[in-house]
Amino acid sequence: MKAVINISLKNGVLDPAGKATEHALGSLGFSNVSEVRIGKQIVLNIEALTKDDAKKQLETMCEELLANTVIEDYEIVL
């Protein structure tokens, strides 16, 4: 089954890439944009008997490798 994992910085964690992008957008005339945050998305296929099994495996992957849970949150969509 296909899984999408969205990873973003937790609230309160500085996002230099987001600030740089926000500044660049402002320079291009998009002054109505604010609070830009940059994240990442991981798309993969996983074989599992049930969605619950898949979600448990994906959570373990995120906790152990894919996300830095000290500063990042993640969301799993199956």
C-alpha cells in the first residue's frame, strides 16, 4: 500500500530555509506571504497485512530514522 509521510519542524523551532524563502517571495512582490515553513515529504510503498500494521511499522521508521522527533513532527497518510 502507498504511504505518504509529511515531516515538518515543530512550532517554536527556527526554520532558516523558511525565512529565506519568505524573504525571497517578498522580494518577488509576494508581500502577502508570511510564516513560511519548509518540510519534507516521503512517499513509499509498504507491504503489510492491515493498515494498522503498516502504520505501526511506519511510526517505527519515523521514530528511528525518518524524522528527528526532538525538533520535527510527522504525519502518516495511508
